Amino acid sequence: MALSLTVNGEQWSLDIEGDTPLLWVLRDELGLKGTKFGCGVGLCGACTVHLNGQPVRSCSTPVEVAAGGEITTIEGLAEDGQLHALQKAWIAEGVPQCGYCQSGQIMSAAHLLATNPAPARDDIVAAMTGNLCRCGTYSRIIAAVESVAGSSLAYDASVSGEGN
């Protein structure tokens, strides 16, 4: 089946089965390896991407659901070769250990800041609850989000999908 996707602002036309998980289309068909496979059932958050500005688990989202929508992956957060403020904060706070879950963590945090540019700590904890980190870097994740929260860098409507 021919499907049209917009991923990180780029148009793609693919001949692929509609029930193929979006994760495998991103990784195997489009070569975007930043989105990771974790559990395969949408529980760990490693595969989180944005679809029309909303976080979705790409491992359990059929590509046909995403067709015609705006998909943003971790690769799409950076603009003009400049890392997103959250990506910079992740580095500054030394968040990643193994790094496996981090793209999903960042995508969830980006959605939080797009919808609530100045969240309280409890808001951050609640928003990040669906993302698991086996290395246990939760306190650093919260610190990284807090370091960006409330700054002019926290909100980018083009990344959140709200500006479209």
C-alpha cells in the first residue's frame, strides 16, 4: 500500500503494509536510528516520537495511523545543525549512561515543554512517568528539564506541531 509520511519536515512516499509499526518504518525504511525499540508494546517509552505534536509510542502505532500526519523524531528536534535546548541540557546534566532510552525521554520532555513551558517539578515527574530508564538517571532527567523549563528555549511551536 502506498502511504505518504512527513517526517521531520520531509515528505516520503512508501509502498508498505499499513499495519507495519511506525518504529520499523522510521528505522528500517527511512534510516532514522535515533528512535529505539524497547519493549514492543508501548510501555517503556524508548520509541516515543511526536505525531501531530502529540507523543506516541512508535512501536505500537501502525504506520497507516501516522500517514498524512506530521512526525517528529529525535533527529528532527535539532534545527540548522543546532541541538535543541533539551538535547543541550541532557549533555550538560550528564543524563545518559547507556543512553538507550534517552531519545524517548527527550521527546516526552519536549512535548511537556511545548504544552507547559514552565512546569513545576511534580508536572515534570508526572509527564516523564511513562518513560523507563534502566540506568536510573531520573534525578538528572528532572534536572535537565528544569534547566530548560521557563526559558525562552523551552517552547518551539514548530517542534510541537502547534504552529502548523
